[in-house]
Amino acid sequence: MTNTQVTLLQIDNYGPWTVTPEPRREADLQTLQSRLYADVSQFVGARDGYVFFTRFDNMVGVTNGLDIDDHRLLQESINNRYPVTVSLGIATGQTPIQALSDATALIQDAGSAQDADRRNVLDGRIVDDAHRTESDVQIAHFDVVDATGEYTDELNAFDSFIEIEQGYAELMRYMRSAHDSLSFFVGGDNIIAVCPTLDRAAYEDAIDHVESAVGVELRVGVGRGNTAHVAGMDAKHALEHCRATGSILDLAWE
Amino acid sequence: MTNTQVTLLQIDNYGPWTVTPEPRREADLQTLQSRLYADVSQFVGARDGYVFFTRFDNMVGVTNGLDIDDHRLLQESINNRYPVTVSLGIATGQTPIQALSDATALIQDAGSAQDADRRNVLDGRIVDDAHRTESDVQIAHFDVVDATGEYTDELNAFDSFIEIEQGYAELMRYMRSAHDSLSFFVGGDNIIAVCPTLDRAAYEDAIDHVESAVGVELRVGVGRGNTAHVAGMDAKHALEHCRATGSILDLAWE
Amino acid sequence: MTNTQVTLLQIDNYGPWTVTPEPRREADLQTLQSRLYADVSQFVGARDGYVFFTRFDNMVGVTNGLDIDDHRLLQESINNRYPVTVSLGIATGQTPIQALSDATALIQDAGSAQDADRRNVLDGRIVDDAHRTESDVQIAHFDVVDATGEYTDELNAFDSFIEIEQGYAELMRYMRSAHDSLSFFVGGDNIIAVCPTLDRAAYEDAIDHVESAVGVELRVGVGRGNTAHVAGMDAKHALEHCRATGSILDLAWE
Amino acid sequence: MTNTQVTLLQIDNYGPWTVTPEPRREADLQTLQSRLYADVSQFVGARDGYVFFTRFDNMVGVTNGLDIDDHRLLQESINNRYPVTVSLGIATGQTPIQALSDATALIQDAGSAQDADRRNVLDGRIVDDAHRTESDVQIAHFDVVDATGEYTDELNAFDSFIEIEQGYAELMRYMRSAHDSLSFFVGGDNIIAVCPTLDRAAYEDAIDHVESAVGVELRVGVGRGNTAHVAGMDAKHALEHCRATGSILDLAWE
């Protein structure tokens, strides 16, 4: 049974900051956001977690293995190096969506995302070391079958992007509603889903759904582990196995 | 009449690199991609262009004001500091989609995105200084009406993201097919569209379409200029005007 | 008794790389070096170590608290994100200079700094958890008395820099030969020395020596701890105490 | 005759900021400083200037080719992305030291480096396009003869560093007093000097002085150009010529 630890990172009062006193240069905002994400990704990744950029002002992490002190240090380090502060909500749950809901509530309860007085919230709970198991995290790594041959080398770059994006939009919505999973586009033609304990049929269902809904053909490798990195690396190897064999689904543990 | 200069940046042979000899740590790939994007954004932004992260391995820039030497320097600097190389296609056109199609073709004609021998392509043409005008670039800056109150402070972070994302997916597709525009999610609840010479009715049409299709209420400020930055800053101010007055559409030049 | 764990990081074959096939742009080399240093500093700092930029192609870390796997992960992450690789030698000793000598020997024994075939060396030993103590690391944080009033606000920026630099050059040499310590300029008017178990008289001696040799007046706060961060933060507070009281020497534990 | 345009960048009120309300983590300060330097180096370098990190809170740039608007944009971009602000003084002169003195005075006249109310100073003058020439900037690129064989591969990393550092300390002081030049350590065993119109005898004199004073054997390539990059790249090629021929001095224009 999965027991996913999810962290929501929200930049405090970011919207108002971007236009105060005047709208700031877009290139600077893009640079700030993507570098903040890169830093959070390095910090969490060096402790075997995953972080997804999501909306950039709201990032979602799978943080099994990080304790509250780790989160406090991340918050302090951002404080020391950026012109913005961040709030962190941490929760655990048998489904990723439940954990994220609880993590979100911790931040919402402390004030609005556009409340100038709500800064540096740090609240939540982690999976204690004593309760951590090898099946806490289940990661599914999807990509688009022959994306380069079908899209990148054939269509203009925006129409390729539309295809990938529509596949992603459909998958994210379906995996959320049908399978309590959180799916994130991670660049190229790759989507990573953080899942509860799903079986083969669930992934086949999702792949079928996306193909019939928007015509994008996906395949997926799935892994499990006590951290996102361990689960995710197994998922990557499983996906490599798909590429080598032509199958569309590989579960690392089968 | 717009005359948009578009640059397609494509990381050479990136997919294979990410899994050679073994799949690389996801956190490192995310860090590499987002920092590369940040650097490109700073370089182009310091010359008053915009760059969108798109799929990260394929980025799209609006580069009016940058010449071929600027592009060559960007390519050389990436070569000097990253473990990957990039190819650049540059084209101009009366619609952004036409320019991007031509820019894409320049890179595709030189080889596949997964061709190990195709590296450092630099090809294309710019808008000569003599032909540049104040209406070359038209930028529309959209956001979601009351995204914080409706979504961020109310729903869990993933369901908020789904709402924003579905609005974006619908807008990107519609603006592409109906209005020859390129729309990019830029974080938070913001979408920036690079447009041909569209009028008030076109934006009203797009906003209506997204609301009726997926129930997400957008508003937009639109600006024009000889660069993306000038047009985009006018669009930002126009959007601020919407926020102040409660309107859903403001054209900076009217 | 101190038991300092020192890591030497050396960029592999860097000199030849900087001029192959042609000399690379200096601004890119500077950017590469300083960002690599920043990344190493974040990685090690998030585990409560210190890293000094030294010559940039050779960096020195105080890494009590990091194990071999941490070092391997750092090396892998650099491999994944930079166009250069690094070798790491790790050693422990009752004096920092002895530890660094041993760490250096591990890398030198594997090949020359300009040997194209010597890459990604990782060798050495750490202080086992069972043997770690609160006095393993002793850090002295020096600054120049009234550097702003005497130099920065009075002299041109280069002559201010010469004064600071001559003070540093004298201190680094004297602390090395007389007190087996490693001293590093860390910006502004700050110098951090990694020391064996030195007493009050040793620091007074060093301060006197620098003032009589080059006329630069230093003061110092000193701390101890099981990591560089703990010792260094105590040293910073001790130095703040000097600033508040006008004294030139404060030992955090007295 | 050289006409060097020099920019002094000073972080506003940085010392107090680093200890308010409590001393900040050293690793974060090091990261902040080195990344700020990297960003400034990229910005200025992309316009063919050079920037030296100097004391990190005071950086020195050779900015021929950048106008006041470029400097304003750099300042604004730092404002948008960092928790600190910077002041910029710009001056020109027939010797680099005179230009830097004038640039320093512009900032000093506006207030102390530790004045909380002095922020974002931007003052000075540039070399007008009409007066720019191919001999405006003269750059000398020094390195240590056989540094790898003599030091890096033989001594421990700190004793190697002491040798390089003592060579640098002596050269910086001598080139300043005897030849009105600004010399900066740039990593490895490399020193770059920004010079007035010096001839062969001056460089021979400086090399002889350093060898007799501290026993460090230097060689140097020298270039001229209308920007630091052009002059510096010529200097690099001249130094390569030294390496190839075994000479210790090469002037690119002879």
C-alpha cells in the first residue's frame, strides 16, 4: 500500500509582487521561476525526492525521506537567496491526491495565496522512519510512442506541442478522477504520474482512454520504492524495457 | 501588419542523451532543462525578446531585435557551459505560426531531432533593421479571472492546476486554429499569446470560446511594439487596466 | 581535539579543455566556474559543510557529516549537468592541512590534473558516525576592522581590494606555516580559517603578525562544532560579539 | 592610446544584510555571491565586456561597448531576481586605474557602502560610439609556467594555492603601482590584467619583478581591441603562442 508524502510549495503573495510597483519584465519572472524550481529540484532530488514545476508559483513535491528540518532548511535557503518567500505544507496519505489535499489545506488555513501577511508557513507531518516501506511510492513514467517520428520531425514545433499537450491534459484529468493520481508534464514527451497502488489494468485503462479521447498513443513504465527517486528510476528502466520490446506497459516488479 | 521573428531552439539528440548509458536522475534533468531555459530567457530577454519553455527540449522565442550574430553567440555560450548542444532555426512571417513553421523546417531539413550527427544547426533570416516597425509584434497577456479566490485558495493544488491547465489547453488550440497565434502557459494563471494583427472581436471570440468549452473565465490585455518586450509590457499594463476596471479586454493602443 | 574531514574537488583536465579546440570565451568560463562552485556549495552546505572556491578548478570542502555516497551523488549530479567532470579526494586528520594533503595525494596518485584519461576519481575515507564529536571542526571567521570606513568608502575600489588582499595573503601563509590552518577569502572583507585545536594565544599571534607585516587590522570570532556549519555559525556570532564590544577576539566557547 | 571604460558594481548595504537579523548561512551567501557574479558576467560578456569578481560585493567590469541603458537594464534585472540591490558607477580614462577611481568616486559621493538609504545608484559616462577605437582596451592574460607540473600535481592543494596566490598578490600590487593596471585572479593559474598602452618592456619588467620577489614564474599574452572580449581573445591566442613556442611574452599585434 502506498504512503506518499507530498509537499506543496507556494510562493507567498507572488501575483501582487510581479506587478508591484509596476509589472516586472517577463524574462526576469521566467528566469526567477525556473531557477527557483531548479534549486528546489536539486535540494529535494539530492534527498531522493521529486519536485514538479506545476504552475511554478505552486510546486508539488514527493518528499518521502525528507523530514521537517529538511523542509525548514530549504525554506531558509530560499529566504536567503531570493526576493520572495515560500510556504510549505507537508502531508501523507494512501493516495497522492489525498496527501496533496491535506498539504494544500495546511497552507490555505494559514491565509490566502495573496495575503501579504502570510509568509513562510511551514506545517505538516512526515512518514516516520519506523513506518517507511519499499512500496510507499509508486511512480509511472509515460512517454508518447514515436513522438519524434510522428510529431517532432514532421509537424511544426507548435503543432507537435499541441499534440503532446492534449495528451497530457487528457491523462492528467483522467488519472486524477479515475485513479487518484497526480500527473505532471516533465518536458519532451514525458509525463510522470505519482500513483496509489495501481495494477496493470489501471494503466491499460488510462492509455486506452487517452488514445480514444485525443488520439495520442502513450506507453508507460512503472516502479515502486521507498522514495520517488527509487520508484522513478525503476519506472525509467521499465520504460526503457518498453522501448526495447515494443510493449506499451511494463511494471518493474513483475 | 505584424512581422514576427520566431526562433525555434531544439536540444540536439536530447532524448537519447537522457538515457545514455543509463537513465539519468530525473532531478538533474529537470534542473538542466529549467536552467538552460532560464539562461536562454535572460540572453534573449536582455535584447527585448521573449522565450517560452514549451517542451523544454524545444523552446520558442520571439526574437525581433536579435540578429544572426546574437543567435550564434547564444549557441556558442550554451556549448561552452552545458553538456548538450542546441540547434536554432529563425524565420519571419506575417503570422507567428507561419514563422514558426518555417523555423521548424530549417531544423528538420538538417536532420532528425534524434540524429547524433546533427548538431549546432544555425539557419534562417531576420527582420532587417530597415524593415522593422512598431507593429511587428502583437502580444496578448491572458489571466484567469479571480484565479486565487476561485481556485488557489479553494481547491487542492492539483485541482486548481487542472482548471488552469484545461483553460490553457483549450485556448492554445483555439488561438492556433482560429487565429494563427501561439499561446504559452507562463506560470501562475498567466498565458501569453503571440498573435498576428488581431482585433477586439478576435479576443472576445477566444475568451467566449474557452468559457463555453471548459468553463474557465479569462481576461486579456493586448499590446504592440517592435519587440516582444515592448508589446508585452504594453499588454501587461493593459491587463492591469482590466484588473482595475473589471473589464475583460483591453487593447493598449485604443 | 579536532578531526577535520576535508574534500578536495578537482575539475578533470580543465586547463586543456578551456583552450580546446580554441580558447573559450572568458565570460563563459567565469560563469561555468562560479556556477559550479555555487552548486557544490549548495549541495555541501545543505548537509552542513563548507566549500571554498580556492582556485575554482580546485575547491576545498570541510565535509564532516557527508559520507561517501553523498560525494558520489554530488559527482554524478555534476556529470549530468556540466560539460566537465570532477575528481574527489576525501581524508580526515587532526589538522586540516594534514587532511588536505592526504586528500590531494589520493587524486594525484590517480593521475595528473591534465591527464585526459583520469576522470571521476572518488577515493578516501570519512569520520565514522561513531567517532564524530562536538569538537571535530574549529572555524575562525576573520574580518577587517572598519573596512568600510577605512577602505571601501575612502580608496578607489582596486586599492581597497589590494589592502584586503594583502591582509589575506599574509594571513593565509602565516596560519598555514605557524598554525596548520587553511584560510580562505570568502568575499567582502571576510576570511574563514579551518583550524586545528588552537587557543586564544594563537589567534592573537596571527592578528599581530598580519598587522605588523602588512598593516591590516583583523579581528576574529571562533567556533567549534561537529560540522563546519555549526562551528562556523558559532564563529559568526562570536564575530558579531566583537563588533558589538569592540574586542578583536572572541571564542564562542569561553 | 587606451580609453578603458570601467564599471564598478557594489552591492548596496551588503555587510549589514548578511547579519540581519541573524548571521545568514555561509553556504547561502557564497551561492548568492557567485551566482550574482555569474549573471553579471553573462550579461556583460554577451556584450563583449569582462567582469571580475574581485571582492564579490564589489565587482569590476571593463564595459567598452555597453551604454547607460545596458547598465540600467542590468540593474533592473538584478533588482527583479535577487534579495539585494546594486549600485553602478561608470567612468572612462586613459588608464584603467584612473577610470576605476572615477567610477568609485561616483558611488562614494552618493553615500556609504553601508548606508541603508543609498540604493540603485546609476551614474557615469561611457565612451561614445564616435570615439571608440581598436586600441581602447589592452588586456594581458598571464599564467604560471608549468603550474600543473610544479604545483598542482606535486604539492598539496593548499600549498599550490599559496604559490599561485603569492604570485598574484605580488603582480596585482606591482602592476598597479608601476604600470597603472588592474590585475585579477580568474581561476586556475590565470591572471588577467587590464592595462593602459604598455609595451614589451613593461611586461618583461613585471614578470621579472614577480619572479625575483616571490619566485613564481609567469608568462603573458597581450591583446588589444575595441572591447575586452576582442582584446582578451587576442591575448588568449598570444598566450597559446607562448605555450607552443616556450616564450614568456607574446604581443598579439607584433
